[in-house]
Amino acid sequence: MADVITYREAVAEGIAREMRRDPSVVCLGEDIGEAGGVFKTTAGLFKEFGRERVWDTPISEQAIVGAAMGAAMTGMRPVAEIMFSDFLACCWDYLANEIPKVRYMTGGQVTVPLVVRTANGGGLGFGAQHSQATENWALTVPGLKIAAPSTPADVIGMMAAAIRSDDPVVFFEHKGLLASKGVPPPPDHVVELGHAVVVREGADVTLVALASMVPVALKAAERLAQEDIGVEVVDLRSLVPLDMATVLASLGRTSRLVTVEENPYQGGWGATLVSVVADEGFSLLDAPVRRVAAECVPLPFADVLEEQVIPTVDKVVAAVRSLAAY
């Protein structure tokens, strides 16, 4: 393998590793075969595994997820692609009412071990119907696991954990990260869902981020270091399971918390995290918590307007500065 790998290449590599390991793993979605996917995240899979394991589907999100559900219930491990996460709304009945509940309603007799992959998030000027960060939609549904890696190595490791999971996983791949690069992981690399990681140490403020907001948080931390403000950055990596132990341990060192999320402020994952901190870690805090989130409006198409809506390095820096002053 090359010395570096892009995020989009890591998606294909992560799936391919599991398809080589387990013949029950299949892929399905729109244009994922010879075309390699609209974002080229399935490039090479059709050539290696053929049409019996890589299925091009009609343009129907309900058909894609419904077929994946049936395949999973009968012994396969399907990896279904929904081209944009906004389109999860088209198959929401399956994701909210059927897939997460089968294992519970059958007393564990039937499992639904599937992965729904989807391109998520804004920052590329795709407009209001193709730019939403929708991981908070899935967060409201008990029974779904939620993965949102920020690096190519984590894509591969978390893809392995997601495909091997006996519970359904929604796997969010941020469009703004697809061209980012990183060192490829070793062949047997697995990152279990529910394990956050401290990607930068600091003593003054804990900054918790997810997916594309992790590089934003790291850039903000670099800028704040020039002002002698030490920012500890935590990459959550997944929302379900949610690793609050790592967050609370960080707060034990810093006593100040800022969350940065691409979800709208109203109903974003940061609200859940902050509520847990209030319940379990309030005594650790020396200052009020700050949330940096997207505005509660549809995302504009124009770049200059989109930047006003989604979190930016400048917004994160301002939030951290306000807490560092306490």
C-alpha cells in the first residue's frame, strides 16, 4: 500500500478488507459498481469482487435500505450506500422503525448486521438539500450505532468494526474530508466503536469535535497556542456508543469545555454531551460550557454565506478565548 492514503481511498480499502475476510459482506447502492461511486469511495470493488457482491441499484433509497435489511436478516452483512445523508429522509421508516427494532422485538432471535454508509456535511457549496450534517437525526433513534471518522486510518478501522457489528451502524463519511490524506493502518486494524481519542493535549480548555470539525478544532488549537492557551482536542469518532469517560477525563485536566459540531445548535449532538457533563461531571467545571454549532437555517449555496452558517476556526477561537478568560 502507498505511504499515504486519502479518506476516499480508505473507504474503499476498508470495505475491501472486510469483503476479502468475510464472503457474506456485499455492497449495494447507486452507481457503486463500475462507476466506483459518485465520490469514488467504492472504486475498485466491482473489478475485484464482481456483480454478485457489488450491486448497482435503482435510484430508490427505500429499495436500497429495504434490500439491505432483508439481506442482513437472512445471513448476509450488507454495506448499503445512500449517496447524500440528506436522502436518509427518503428511507427513514426503515432506519427509524424497522432496522433498529428487529433484534429487540424478536428477543435476539433475528439480528440486522448492516452498515448504511452516507456522504455527510457541508462546506463544499452543494446547497441546502445536499449539505446537511444529519448524524443527529440518527442519534434520536435507539438501536442504531453511529460512526463518523475524521482520518483515513480511522475510516478503515471503524469500517471493520461497523461491518462486524451485529447491530446496525450508520457510517457518516464527511464530504469535506474525502481528499484529506493520512498514513494507512496495518492489515488487521480495527477501531472499536465508542472509543474517543485525545488528538492534541492541553491544560486550559477541552474542545470536543467530530468528523470534519476535528481539523477545524486542531487549527483553532494551533492559533490559540500562540496566545498561551492550551487546548486539548478530543475526537469523539462515534456518537453511539458515546465515550463520555474520555471527555470527563479531559475535563478533569482542563475544567473548561467547548463543543464544536456541524449539526444545528437546536438538537445537535453537543446538547446531549453537555447534558451528560451536567449530570456526571458538573463538579469538574470552572466555567460555563460553550457550544459552537451550525445556525438553525437551511445551508446557503454561496460560499460566503455558508461560512456564516457552519462552524469555522474563527468561531471556535472566539469561544475558547471566552472560557480561557475565566
